Amino acid sequence: MALFLFLVIVAIVLGLIGWVVHGLGYLLVIGVVVLVVDIVFGLVRLARRGRGVGSDDGTRRGPRPLRGACRPVRPRHAPALPRRRPGGGRPAGPGPLRAVEGVLPAVGRRGGRPGQRAVFTPDAAYPFVSEAQGYGLVITALMAGADPDAHALFDGILRYVLAHPSVHHPDLHAAQQDAGGRDVGGRDSATDGDLDIAYGLLLADRQWGSGHGGCGGHDDYGGYDHDDYDHDHDYGYDYEALAVRRIDAVMECEVHPTTRLTRLGDWSSGRYDEVSRTSDWMPDHFRAFRAATGDPRWDEVLDAHLSLTGELHARHAPATGLLPDFVVDTTSGEPRPAPGQVLESPHDGDYHWNACRAPWRLGADAVTSGDARTRAAARGLSRWARAATGGDPGRIRSGYRLDGTAYGDPGSPAFFAPFAVAALTEGADEGGDEGEGADEGADHEEAGAAQGWLDALWARMCAAPPDPARAYAAGVQLQSMLVVSHNYWVP
């Protein structure tokens, strides 16, 4: 605005001089041109602010904050979708902010060369895995306004990620490293990690902006020039360019070209090319990738996953809505839950340690996009869990058959926390679900039960803060808390 007013004054002064002083008429012309250009530029900026930038439907996906002015609470929620809060509409409180204090120190583990940071996973097969690095990038970008070290942590994790490219594609991340920071397990990628890494980069671009100091490209040795990061001048990384390249690499290597379903990683081939892991089904990520790249194939990816979610519900879990860890025969036209172990365990066809994230992923998309498909899927999961447990989150078990038969132990946040996100979609204020003749008293009772369910889930999460020693469950719980407390947004 200051620049706009300054140029207006300059144009007026030049015009007056050119009008009054004989022989300086050209200054009048210059003044008029400057004034016209300034007005046009100002109108364009106002128009862009009014319709939002980076979305095809003209809706704003959260204003880009000024450098150094990031905030922890910047939700962009669809106004048409009523959202519950713990406590019946009162602010959820500082739970996530307190929780992050115990989790972020785990991000500070050394991850290789100086300047690199990595999320340590003592409960995984290897101490450093791509899934955890993706969680770290997303969490630190979202919590930037609550932790002054978040930006430095983010860049430290990013340096680690860029130092470990997949052997199959330099824009994807090698999925596993040992305690010495050496790539192990084939040096190839895992799709869920790459999806979150790309999403975290988009969040970082919106949170801090993208520097253009040459830190967005490859060096002559096939790696990234992360060592050229200029700390003195704070040029920073070009987060947007890095995100777009990774998103394109995911489309090229980790999305099936025919089914548009996610593959297991860039290594998938043969019979594994007919398998998809439901924990990789992240609708809000797909929407963000479409907005960031303009690639219409991401619309196909989104529709393919939501269509298959509905099909699996109807055919294999009509009473529960539960998803299996893995889906097989995806190219046959008749995809189905894994009949047994296909990759990880005999429970690959059950609601196990991968699929337990589905209520969170589906619920997060429902409350940020308002999509009726994810809203129905998340609401169905929440209603089933509430009925199956009698509204007691302590009875949620760590494993179910798709018919709802429990087999796991109770108590893991990886299983109970995601249902809190799904619970946001419940209630009589959903509009039209109960039919025209629905009893008003029954609606009120149902709304009260749904609110009580959400409150109980929130209380349980706050009573058991995320434990860095159980990094997987901690990451799921903390991100679920961010959504429930309205601290989550889509770039």
C-alpha cells in the first residue's frame, strides 16, 4: 500500500511539472503512464486477494503469512460444514501446544551430516524412516507460530531428506536409514513418506514463503545442493519448487497410471503393482497437489481413492466402514482386502496398524473440504466406534476384523486418536441425514451423545501426551489433536 501511494504521488508531481513547465511536456506523459500502471497493478492485487490464489474454485486456502509472522492457528475450513469442538464449542485449549513440547525434542536427533536433523523412531525397524520425516515436516510447519525453532527444525529435517534420495528417483526419499545415517533396505521409497514430505513443503511455502537462493535444484553429482544453503543471507529453500518436483515424482513413480491408486513405493512392480496401502490414501494432500501443480490427474487420483473407499465399505464392511491395511487385485476391476499377508503381517487384510489412520485422513479432508464422500465415510467410522465402545475411548482396541471383531489390546493412541477427527463430522447439525420426520428429541439426544464422544476422546488424548518413545503413535496422536483443535489447514 505504501508503494502504491508513493507511486501515485510521483505520478502527480511529474504530471504537474510537465503541465506547468514549458518544454517538459514529456514528464506529463510519463506521469500519466505511471499513474495508469500503478492503478492497474493495484486493482489486480485486490482482485487476487478477493478470489484467493492457488485454487481453481476461487476459494482462499489460507493467506500467505509474512515472513516472521507465522501463526499456529490458521484454519481454512469449508463454511458449509458445521464442525464440533471439544467442550461443545469452547476453544480446545493448549493441549497440542503442550504436547508438541514433548515431541519436538525427538525431532532434534542428529540425522547425519552437520546441519541435518531427523525424527528418531525407536519403535520402527530402523531408527530413521521416511514416514517419520514426513510427519516431522508437517508438524513443524503447522506449529511454526508456537515454537520459535520450528523453521530451523524444518530446514534441518529437509536437509536430511534431500541428502537421502531414492535410488530410483532423485526427487523421492529413500525410506530407511540406520543409526549411522546410511541408506538401508533397498534405498527405495515409501509412498506415505513422500506424500507427507511434499505436503510439508507446501505448508512451509505458505508459512514462511520460498527463498530463491539456489537451494531448489540438483547439483552436478545427482544429489541436492543442500550444502549451498546460505545461512548468513537467509535466502532459504525454494519450498514450492521442491514440493512441485516431488509431487510430479510421486505421480510418475508412486501412482498407478491406469487405476490412479497409490503404489507401495517407487519399487512396486509385478504382483506388488496390484496392491495399495490404505494409509497412503490422503484426500486433502491430493487436493493440495492439484492446486499446487494444476495437474488434472490429481482429480482422478482423488476420485479413484474415494470411489474405492465407498466400494470397500459397501462390499466388505457395511456394518463398520473399516478399511483394511492393504487392498489387492487393484488392476483386476474387483479390488478386495488382502486375504492374508501380502507385505507386512497376517493382518494385512484387517483394520490394523496402517488402516488405523483412516479416520484421521478421511476426517481431516471432510472438515477442510466439505466433500460429502469423505464426510460420510468419516461419520460412519465414528458412529460405529462410538456404538462398539459404548462411548468409552478406553475400549478402542488395536486391531479389528472388518466386521468389527476386535483382536488387539486397548490403549494405543494410534487407534483412538484418529476417531476424534472422525467425530468432528457427527451430530444432528449435519443437516438432512435423519429424514423429514425425524424426532427432534432424538436428534438432540444423538447430538449430545456425539458431543460426549468427542469430549471423551479429547480428554483421553490430553491425559496421555504423545510419547516420543512411541514415535509412530505420537505422530498420529499429535496430528489428530491439531485437527480437532482447529490448528490444521490445507495449503
